[in-house]
Amino acid sequence: MSAEGLRPKGNRLFLKKSVAQIQKEAAKSELKRSLGPINLMSLGIGAIIGAGIFVLTGQVAAANAGPAIMLSFVVAGIACGLAGLCYAELASTMPVSGSAYTYAYGTLGEVFAWIMGWLLVLEYGVAASTVAVGWSGYVVSILRDFGVADGLFPMIQYAGGEGPSWATPLIQSVTSDTGIASFPLTGTFNLVAAIGIAAVCSLLVLGVSESASINNIIVMIKIVVLLTFIAVGIQYINPDNWVPFIPENTTGKFGEYGASGILRGASIIFFAYVGFEAVSTAAAEAKNPSKDVPVGILGALIVCTLIYMAVAAVMTGVVPYLELASPAPVAVAIDRMGLEWADTAFITPDGSPLNLISFLIKVGAITGLTSVMLVLCYGQTRIFYTMARDGLLPRVFSVIHPKFRTPWIGTILLGILIAIAASSGRLQLLADDPARHGRQPAAAHHPRRLRRGRSRDLHHLRLLELQARQGHRHHRRLHDVVAGRGHGLRRG
């Protein structure tokens, strides 16, 4: 349905929509209103909690806050809660799928709304492509545990390295010792990442109710895995590791422990919460947006804050916080626990027994990234749907399927574009290669970089991609990271 005829005459660049006009458009929406508060909360949790929860927690604890990272999560959660209240108020007043695009349209004008719409592509479409690359790395890794990956994804050589076929991006970024970058073609592409995007977009075409139901199951698995890690880790906590709870700032530099370290840590882990605003893109499909959207946004923030704090408490309680300064702090924690009792009779191709807890964490990472891909693709399709209704994009993006009542053509087109980006690897350039600057991968979480506004998982997924695609030696390192063996922690 087009919004033409509802738009008042005037200069389009600075044309604003009134709240009444936006509400009138929402009332004529062809989207199906079927999402309740639980579905919306699940969407928020699915978008917020990704694979970077363990990495970011350990990095900030080691460099900034120490055990007081739990307070950093509280501070960041409060800040996100205040922003969430704004989103909840706007979404309940203007129950359409445009999110920040629509809010900009109603307050600043059409030109600012158009700019905001394309900025949201970075948050949803670009981030979904990058998350898909990390998802493919975990899929290949878990298949290799069962001895089937080598047959499906034989190793190939390319200029600057090697990687598994059909799981390596078409274009790689290689930097020489002199600092000159080149972009060789690998002769293959990341089919696994493309399949992941195709799967979630196909689900989105079939209906928002079906997508929400699948997302609920995925989020439940993700939460169960995290609670399992917490429950197992509690048994190995040494309270002495929490002393001092707030390490003293001995350097005088802002952000290096002390009270300033808590605030600096909060500013970094704020990006662990990015994604809660995706709930606002579902306002047009909520049964009662004025009540359900605020519950979904704030409920997701509360649940995620509690989980983040519990994970931080376990990691800093099991391992002294200074030892978490590793590219894979979760491996350090699991190694310290000594989970031999969780070894199974199944022997992996590398000759070691499959550890049940490590396997569950890997499954949790896959399900976590799956829900992130689903919600990001969902948000992107709804943003483009609203922009097309307003005449700022081709009308094809607002065509609604008569049976499924979803913007099916736009979803398919966006799915193709996102899958191409994920399989070609062009988006790896968005996450600076830490090796290019002579840094350890852990430096990818430096606050100066995070303030550039990228998704909180991009740098972590870049590390996973680098490790997963650089041959058997680097794959073993990735396997050791997730399996909990400390000898794979240092970058070669």
C-alpha cells in the first residue's frame, strides 16, 4: 500500500509527517498483527545476545573494570533502559515498522528520514552479512568435530593463505609486511553463509508468526546454554578472585580500573546491548503495540542484563580478571574449570574426546548467531517496507503476499543481496584486521574502535572468520578455543 495521498503538499526535503498521519497509515497497514509481548521480548533477546558475550566480558574485565564489570553491566543496562523508554514511547505512539526512520520523518523531515533509513542498512543489512560469516565458521567447526567437514569443505590454497572451500569468502584482504593491502580472489565463496541467510529469509517470507515461533525456540536454546555455563561455572568460583572487587587505579589514566574503569567498561559493553531497538521495527505487527512494545524492549534489556551479570560473575570468579586478557577468555575459564567429567566416549578427528559442555557452548554460539541473523534480516525488510510505502524506495519492497501477509518480494531481494555480500567477503573490510595494525585480536574491542558505531559482534566474528579460514593449524586453534584447551589461545 502506498502512502501517497496522505502526504501534505510542500518541499519534500523538509516535509514532516504528523503523528496523526503516521497513525492513519498504521491503521491501513496490510501486515498481520500477531506478535504478543513474549514474542517481542524474544525478538529483543535474540538480537542482543550474540556470540560475543564471552569475549567482550573477559576483555573489559581484564582491561578496565576487573570483577566490577558486573557494575559496568548495570550502568550500561540503565543507559540502554533510558533509550529503550524513548523507543517504547515512540513505537507505542507511532506503531509502524519504520523505527528510527519513521521517528526522523515525524520530527526532522523527509531528507533526514531518508538518510536515517540508509544508516539503518549498516545496522541491519551489513551486520547480518557479517554475522552470517561468523555463523558459517561455527557450522564448519562443529561439522569438523564429527569428521564430516573435511569431505564437504576440502582445503584450498589462495594468495595469502588457505581455507575450506564453500566456506571461504570470494574476496580476501591480505596485508604484506610493508603494509600494502591486496584483495586476492579465492576461487570459491562462502556458500554456508549464503545458505544461512537464505534460510532465515525464507522463514520471514512464510510469515511473522512462524518466524517468531522459531525464534522463540532458538532463544530458549541459547538461554539454556548460557544458564548451563553459569550453573557449571558456579561450582568452580573462588571468591578470592573477586578481591578487590573494584581494582585500584594505579596509573591515574581514566578507564584503567577504579570508578572510571567501571564507566569506561560500561561505555564499551554498551555495544553488547545493541539490537534491542529492533523490537520497534515489529510495532506494525504487534497485537497491542502501545503495551506490548514497551514490555518487549524493557523485558529484553532486563533479561539480558541479568544474564550478562551472571556470566561476568562466573568468568571473573573462576579466573583472576587479569588472566582474561585473551582473544578467547571463555577458553581460559573452561580450561581452569577442568571439565574432564564432561568428556564423552565420542572421539573427535583430532584424537580428543568430545566435551559435552564445550559442545553445548558451540551449539549456543550457532543458535545465538542464528537468532541475530533472523532479527537483523527482519528489521531490514521492515525498514525497506516502510520506506517503499513512503515512496523513497521502489514499490516492490512494499508488496505484501496475499496469503502470508509479509513483504515477500522485498524480503527475497534483500536476502539475495545480503547473501551475496556474506558469500563474497567484501564486508570483512568493515571489521579492521587487527593484524594490519600489529595488534592481537583482543585489541579489536578497543573502545576507540567500538565508538565507530559498528555492531558489537563484528570484530569478534572477524576473528572467528580469520581463524576458521586459515587452514588446519588455525582451525585447530578455533577448535581449541571453543573446546576449552588453553594451548590454542595465542595467535601464531
